[in-house]
Amino acid sequence: MIKRRDLYLLPILSALMILSVSPMDAKRKQTVETWPDGTPIASWFKDTTKVDVNTLGRQYVITDYGVKNDSTLLQTEAIQAVIDQAAQQGGGVIVIPRGTFLSGALFFKQGTHLYVAEGGMLKGIDAIKHYPLVKTRMEGQTLNYFAALVNADGIDGFTISGTGTINGNGLRFWEEFWIRRKFNRECTNLEALRPRLVYISHCKNVTVQDVHLINSAFWTNHLYQCEKVRYLDCTIYAPHEPADAKAPSSDALDIDVCRDVLVNGCDISVNDDAVVLKGGKGTWADQDPDNGPSCHILVQNCHYGFVHGCLTLGSESLHDWNVILRNCQVEMASRVLWLKMRPDTPQHYEYVTIENLEGSCGSFLVIRPWTQFFKPEQRDDMPLSQCNNIVVRQIKMQCKNFFDVGLSEKYALKDFTFEDITVTDERSAFNPALISNTIVKNVVINGKTWGK
């Protein structure tokens, strides 16, 4: 019970409580994570909790529904029938059990999920006729092209999980691609007729976790017009040798006109770029309603083996912003941050932060014109492309070329920050004066300190 004399102390105690709480509240406010433009990162990005497959409804083990455990037998129709049955009965999990199951394109529907059990493999057939032509998205265009092995469109809550493998079985496609290139050096990716491994479009609240995504004939994972997508602890792999059988254009994850994407704890090694932001290409791309920006992309805690670029903006991008790559180990990467600038496309890359990376690479930062298969057209009001508010900090790397930057009348570079960096640099070409309004703080290159 409070005594009368204690009542006189209450105002003092209250003041002391306010004083003691306020600094803590202030500290909490200071530790709220923000995007590079200063806006708060939503709490959704902190949730790396794995989806429990047992909460997703009835499990449809495909071998219980007429699919045979025979790796030589093509069973596209039988597996699709299980997916369709699950959708008709209110949804559930399509389980690929231990064993290898050969299939062409599969189409998942609302309420259905894919689970690949340990020792299980969904393997793509290596003949393009088993991947039907559909209206889809490829290389910054909406067009008719071949479906992927795993397709999900317009689904809320789609998941791919399990520690098994989705194998694109791409060797035959890769060999044919390189033969075509020998015959015609101008042969494009689209002319080579290859399916992607996973294509997820117009979906939200997607989780892909733990699964091994390997040997894609073309792009490995492609997201188009999606939001709130998580890739958690996945292994994404395609070979980069030998020369006549490496996996061309086997991008690990293409993020195309998407927002709110988290890539956490993944192991990535492919014969092209790793995480790639896309959104459209061409002189009039900014006026096409199928195109658009990609924003709020967080890539963290990943390990990179051989890749062409750890984080690449372009070559088919319009406007990318609020992008973070952090807390990663890099080995054998040709480039870390690659800003591909198409002279035929209005592009704007801004508010990108690269922080707390260690390892080795060829070039760390690359900004160069990208002219592969581009088609310039006359446009009197063509916007000037630009890159601004790019931050590189807390880096410890061995580089062949830390600063691989070229200027062009087609784009402007400004407001870059380089801070707390220690690198070895064989090329030793660091020249922050090339970029307008560059801030350099505590950058040590080959023992020489810039911006003390």
C-alpha cells in the first residue's frame, strides 16, 4: 500500500522513469533499419522463419496417385493431374518423394505448393517440345516463349520447399547453344529455344526455401510482377566449365518488375549473373505498361562462388531503387556490383548500398555501356540515364580491378560514397573524380589511404 509520504515522491519518480526510458527509446529509434533512401525497412524483411509444410494442407505424394518411381519415364501429364486434383480439392502440397521423376512444364494453381523431399528430384526433360509456348516474359519483353519447368501464376502464398532437387537437366540445351554460336555469332538467347527452371509471375507472399535449384537450361529463377518473395537457404547452381558445355545465361535469380524481395542465406554459383534486377528494355520501354521498376530488394548472408555479377542492375532495367547487398562472402565472382547501362534504354539506378562483404573478385564496381543486342531508335525526349546515391562500405576484398568505371554521354553518375574499405587492387584505377559529388572516407587500396 502506498503511504501518504510516498505520494510526494511520485512526481520525482515519474521524472526519473521518463529520463531512464527516453534514452532507450531514442536508441530503438536509432536502430530502426532503413533503406538507402532513409525510409524504414518493413518488419516483413526480418522474418526468415521457414514455412512448415505440415501447415499447408493435405499432402499429395505423387507416387500415391499413379506416378511411377522411374527416372526414364516422362510423366508430365501424370504429375500435372496430381496438381490439378489438389487444386480442385481445396489445395495442398505436391510431394516429390525420394527418387527421380522426369517431367516437362508443370503449372501450379492457387492453394497448391511444391515439396521436394530429401533424395527426391524433379528433373526436366531435355527436349523443348515438352515446354509449351505461352504468353510470358523474357529479356524485358512480353512475348510468346517456352514455359519453365515449374510455373506459378497469380498465386497468393505459393511455396517451394524441401531439401531435394529441381534439376533442369540442361546439358543438351547448353551444347546446342554453343554449336549455334559457332555457326552464328549473332545468335540470341531467345533463338536458342531453352526453358527456364522456375517462373513465378503475378504472385505474392511466396517462399522458396532449402531446395537445390540446379542445371537450368536458361535462367534458373525468374520473378515477374511479384511482391513479398523470400528465397531462404537455397542452393542455386549451374556449371561454368568446360567451355563447350557450360550453362549459358543461367542467371540465379532474375527480379523483373517486383518489389519486396528477400534473398537470405543462399549459396549461388552459376555461369552468368547471380541476383539481377530487370524491368524492360528499349527506347520506349518506360511507356510500356508491362514494364516497370524493381525496388525494396534485400540480399544478405549469401555465399557466392563463380558468378558474372553478384548484384547486377540491367541489362533490361528501367528504374531500380532501395537495393541492399550485405553480409556476404564472395569467391570467384567476376564482378560484385554491375550497373549495366543500355544506350537504347532510359535507366535510373539509385539508392543502392553494398556493405560488409569479404572475399575476392575480378572487378568490384563496374559501370559501362551495355550494347549486346541493343536496338537504338530516335527519340527526341529521351531521358538521360543516371546512377546516384550508391554506397559501398565495409569491404575487405582482393580485386583485380576495384573501380571499373567508364563515362558516357548517355548517362550521368553522381552522389557515390566509398567508406571503410580495404582492398588489394591489381589495376589500381580508383578515380573518384569521375563521379560527381563522390564522398571517400577511410578507403585503403594497396596500402594507400584515400579520404582520411
